[in-house]
Amino acid sequence: MATSDESDSGEISNSLKRKRGVCKYTKDWEASFAWITNNETDRTNTTAYCKLCQKSFTIEYNGIKAVTQHASTKNHLDKQKIASSNKRINSIFIVKDSSLSEKVAVAEMAEIYHQLKHHIYFLAQDCGIKLMKQTFDDSEIVKKDVLWKNQIISYCK
């Protein structure tokens, strides 16, 4: 039969054993990993959602380690490579009434004036715009500049 000292030490040793903690989703991870978000369907906040892979994965026992492990999977790396090669939709369109949209409009009007003054054909003007996009690839105004035949006609009316 065990004495009270032995049973007390048994309880202490059991309480000293490391219990495995449960990790919860942290918003701070979104600063390091743009593709991660909280899984809205999980009320316990023990899963994360990958926007690229469109999959949920558990972070309950590994936390940030589970996030980095997911980031190193072949499927995720493939999706990340595809996403980085695609243009974002906001890089194509201009926000209306912004300073950039005004600068682009001024540049387009100047090109139309130049085209009409010197009797330049539409195809030649279009070729010139394509050349400018390649030559001045760091200019936001040139990137957004798209003069089409119909657009030029509507500006001239």
C-alpha cells in the first residue's frame, strides 16, 4: 500500500508533465504570409485557410510550424508560382478620379492631338504606343495608356 508521501509525489509528477498546448490562429501571421487567413467555419480557431490552395489545414498542435510546412508543400509552391506570374486586376485598371487617371487622360489627349495634327494612321499610332510601353516600362502612365480606334473617335467627337 502506498503512503501519503508516495501518492503526493505521484500527483506532482503527473502535474509537472508537459501538456501539449493547443495553438490558435493569430492575425499577425497575415503580415508574414499574405496567402493565409483565418478559417471562418472553425469556431475554435485551430485551422488556417490558404487562399492560394483554397484549402484549410490544422494548426492546432504545430502553430506557425504548420503554416511554414504548408508553405513548403509542392502544391502550394506551384500555386504560388502561378499567382506570381499572373497580373493583378488592379494593375490593369485605373481608379477613377485619381491623379494617375488624370495624367493618363492628359497623355492620351496629347497623343490624339499629335495623331490628328500630323495625319498619323491608327495602326501607326497603336504601334507607337506599343513601342513606348516597351521602351518606358517603368512608367505607370505608359503602362495604363491604351488608345484604341473607337476611343480616339469618341474623344474627337
